[in-house]
Amino acid sequence: MAIELVIFDCDGVLVDSEPLANRTLSACFQAAGFPIDYDTCVANMVGLSLPTCFKMAEEWHGKSLPEDFFNTVQSRTYQAIREELQPVTGVRKAIEAIPLARCVASSSEPDKIALSLTKTGLAPLFDGNLYSASHVARGKPFPDLFLFAAEQMGARPQDCVVIEDSPYGAAAARAAGMDAYGFAGGGFGAKLADEGAHIFDTMAELPGLLGFAQI
């Protein structure tokens, strides 16, 4: 296959945001009277949009979250991003070693994607080609976001590869007819493999997997 476009997930692939995001989310759930701990968030919600996570929590507990819950979670998450966020180890060198068109397609909201990439210095690598689940009707594990990103970038789905760290994201790539490469740094290696992703453990491996010189 001749790869024309590399589509990167953001959280957990480009930026090491999953620990702080899930820590914040679980704390907000518990403060609102929903006994959902950190491990539960990691096991069930990584890769999903916030509205999908909220719906899941409400279905589990048979009650509604507070009306301002979204803003509460966002405010605390943005503060953590500004104070703590770092890029995934080796990701800048890996991206620079892959001379292909690239974009970001994430379950996060556009402002959060932009803030995360700006804070970590990765924003210039994507030239504003940032796509969010809020741009489509259905987020991951549905294929809508990856298909939208490919269309915006002028690439056919079969000529795209997706770099993911969550099983939901790998399932979305497969549904879109795209090859998925699963970064196992978040601990989901086996589940990513179950979704058909090619597994790798460090970002230094990625260029070689795509046919370029390994760094």
C-alpha cells in the first residue's frame, strides 16, 4: 500500500494527557456523586469523547450529571494541561522522520487539541490540520471522524494509516477501511491487537513500520 496520509490521534499518542485527564475526570465524577474511580475511567473511557463518557456514567448510575459538569471538567482539565502536559517521549523525532502528509483526528474538543499541541510544541508539525469528534455526527468507535479527516486532507481511506492508543480508536480506523498502528504505551496492547492494529512500544519504531528509516 502506498501511504498518502498519516492520521494521528492526540491524547496518548502525541501528548501524555491520559493520566491527567482521567485523574481529573474521576475526581469530577466523584465530586458530583458518581463513584467512578481512576481505574474505571481508564478501562472504559479512554478514546471516547466527553459527551460519550458522560452518557456512559449516567446510564451506569441511573441519574443525570449536573448541568455545568462539562464546563467543570473542561476547566480543571485545561488547568492540568497548562501546568503538567508533556509530549509523548520521542514523538517529535518520529513525526519528523515520516515525510508524509499528516493530520490529527481526536475525540477531544478543538480548543483542547489546539491547547495540548501548543503547550507541547507540536502544533507547527500539523499546520492547523486538526479534526475533532465535534466535527462529525458520531465519534469513535465509529469511522466518521477518520473518514472526515481523510476527506478534508484529500486522501482516499485506503491510502491512510491511523496512529492510535485506544481500542475504540483502532476499531474506528478498521471501520473506516484504514490500517491502524497501535501505540502500546497506554497499556492497551492486547486490546489494540484484538482490533487488528499493528502494535509498537516506542515512537522510535514508528518510522520503520511505515517504511522509513528507523530513528
